[in-house]
Amino acid sequence: MRLSILLRRSACCFCLLILPCFAAAADQRPNIILCMGDDHGWDETGYNGHPHLQTPVLDEMAAAGVRLDHFYSAHPSCSPTRGSVLTGRHPNRYGTFAPNWSIRPEEISIAQILNDAGYACGHFGKWHLGPVKAGSPTNPGALGFDQWLSHDNFFELNPYLSRNGGPPEQFQGESSELIIAETLKFIQRAKANGKPFFAVVWFGSPHEPYSGLEKDLALYDDLPVEYQNEFVSLTSNETGQRTRRRLDKVLRERYAEITAMDRALGQLRKSLDKQGLRQNTLVWYCGDNGTPSGGIVTSPFRGQKSTMYEGGIRVPGIIEWPQGITKPMISKVNTVTSDMLPTICEIVGLPVPDRPLDGISLKPLIEGKMQQRATPICFWSYQRSQLKPAQLKPYIDPSLQQGTTPLVKMVDGLYTRNFRNFHHPPITARDYAGPRVILDNQYKLVVDGQGRGKSGTELFDLKNDPAEKNNLVKAKPVIAEDVARQLRTWQTSVLSSLSGADYKEPLDR
């Protein structure tokens, strides 16, 4: 076994002597499936009142399980949020600042924790935390997954995916249904081997450029006439570059992708039921950030993807677990993607990693015992513009950061994605810059919400002003100053992690 894996596992504070006890109780431990939509905003579900979308499966899950009405992505963009799911930590702690910034190999993932405890672990779909190819120190296998069929970034119909790090293969069909079919094969193997399973299913939908099956497109033929008069910018499926199209045509395709994803979730639930696994399988669905500008038309919130306002970070959140959630619940407690790791660890009975975490366990919430959050949630988009990559030491050999899986959207002349991460230089006052937020049970402080250091400080009473219309920073200066101090203290902890303080020993690279 590689030294790197041993070091990570020792950092988890696991005692290998107790693993036989876990194995003996395997059939009592829940199976766990984490599902995530790509750019799926809070309002884009039937149960949240969307006027056009048809999402019967998500609606049924929300009615049967715990509906998290105040669920947040840890960041207003994809790669950072995905890192928070796996680690329980804010992505700035390990330099995953933005899309196409990789995770660091020293991070301890929930897959590694569960793998060590005897779970079969599989990843299916979008990865976006580094290349999925063999040899990458940040591919799903390096982060604890036994099997994966994954893409470096997002994908559409007939996607190219890499199986266990091999050369990309093209798969024919609707992408959400394809990755659910692969997930079900993985589940069947785990069941045959008598192992509990942990599956991460990260859909490529509904990220643009959009496409859909005719049966799904037909559901949205009669969108409001006023959408025909608006045009939006997005990626062309033909060229991979920016183009402008009529809003009604764009929304028709976007909504078709969401409906197909919803149907795929239904296929997952039906198969679990048929195999007798659904009662003790926890399925957690969420989005990775808010809706992008080209698709947002009905949100009740301010902002959109990439912003720190509610429209950028508040997303759908549902936990369904028939055996563990016997009474449906609508929760207004603030929750976040960083809560996934500590929640799963407590449910399964495993210790969390011995390093700073930003999430908390939601097991008490699931049990109906949590009415509010004990600690605030902090958000932060690190100001990357101050970094000068040419002067920084790459954290990982750049050749290992080159992606392989093709996709439609072209960036920097490439129809694939390369990644980056750097050893951070000594911390200075400038490192505290960038849009940032602290959210407690009533108030939300937003600093530099528009970015570029020009938009000042805003304080919102989200209980009475969820649309963030009334800035109370002058009316309630004591509250603003108090939470601002808490935010600054949290940033100091994050920057300590970013500098490598959490890693007791370096990995062999």
C-alpha cells in the first residue's frame, strides 16, 4: 500500500482493530447515495413552486423524507462545492478556489472513511476535482472510490466517460439515465458481495449547453410567449463557443434535462425497492450552486450562480431514508453541503477526521431534535486575481493535472479540462479579500457581494427579508460588527489550512 494512503488513514484516527466489529454489523448500517444536479437552482423543482418544471420524483422524495428548505452549497460554483461534500471542509482550505481547481491529495474524503469501514464505494458522473485518468493523484480512486465511471467536468447526451481511469469511451443515451444504470450495476455487485455501499452520483445536468430527448422537450412546448422576446448567451452545441439564443428555446432544453434527471432518480428508487434495499438506503439529493444567468427566470431570490446572494448558494436539498426517517419533515434550519461528511460519519458510527471541519452532523435534525444551527455557516470566494501562477509552485505535477474526457464547451482552446492547485505563498492581509458571507439563524452578512472590493458590506434579516432587499448594516451596526469579527476569525482558520497546517506529514509525490 502506498505511503500516501497509510498517512491519510492514520490521520482519520481509525483503529483497525475495531473494523471487524463494523463488518459484523454491515447489514445494520445504511447504504448511502449522494446525488447532485449541476447548476440546479433552489426554485427549479415542482415542490418549491416552479411554474413550468415537472419533477414528480423529487416532489415525492421531498414529501416522504426531510425537505431541507434552507440548504446551501458551500460555494457558488461547482468544483469547490464538490470538494466540500467529500471533505466536510470549505474548499478554500485546500486551494479548490473555483471550477477547474483541483482538490489536494492530502484531503481525507468520506469515501476513504467508508472504504476503510468496509463499504463498497463508487463514483458516477461529474468529478471536477482533478483529472479522472489513471495516475492522477486526485482521481476518484485516489480519494477512496473502488470503482468509477466519471468525467473530468460536465457532459450532455451520448457522453464520453472514463471507467476506472481508462481511456474515455462514448456511451449512447441520455446521460442521467446512463450514470444511474451504471450505479445500479455497482449496487448489485456490492449486494452480491454482502457489502454496504456508498455511491456518489453527480449528474451532468442541467449544466449548459442544453439538450434533451424529444419526449422531454415536448413537455415544454408551451412556455410563456414573453420568453420568445428575450435572448441569452450560452455555449453552442455545434461550436463549443458562446452564442445567443431565444430564451424559450433555451429553457425548453434546460427543463427537459431536469425532467430526465428526475426520471433517472425514479429509476434508482424503483430498483432499490425491487432489490429490497430502499428501506435502509439514505439518498441525499442537492444542487451544487444556483441557476446560471441564462436559465434563471422564476427565482424568488437575489443573485444567481457565482454570487454570494441566495440565488447563488441556496439549492434544493432532500434526504430520503425510509428506515431512518419515518415521519416527513420540512426543515428551515440552515444546512450546507459541508454537513454531509459529519452527518454520514455519525449515522454510520465513525469518527470524523482530526482536522478543522466546517460542517456539522445533521443526525439530530433527521431525528427531529435540531430546531436551529449551533454555529454559523461561512462562505468565501477567494480572490484569485491576486495570485500570479507563474510565480507559484504547482501543488501537483502539471502533467498529472491534464484532463482527458472530451466535452462540448471549449475553454482556452481545449475541448477538455486541465486543473491547477498551488502551494500558497505566505499569508498577507490581501488574502482575506473576495466576496464572503457569514450566515447565522437570522442574519446574513455579505462582504463585497458584487466582487472586486467595491460593493461594501450588507446585512440582511433573512427571516423577514429572504429576497435580500433591505440592507440593515447601518440600522444594526452592533450585530454587523459582531458577525464580521466571527467571519474574520473563521477566515484566519481557513488560511492556516490553506498554508498546509492541517497536514501532519507530506504525501509522497
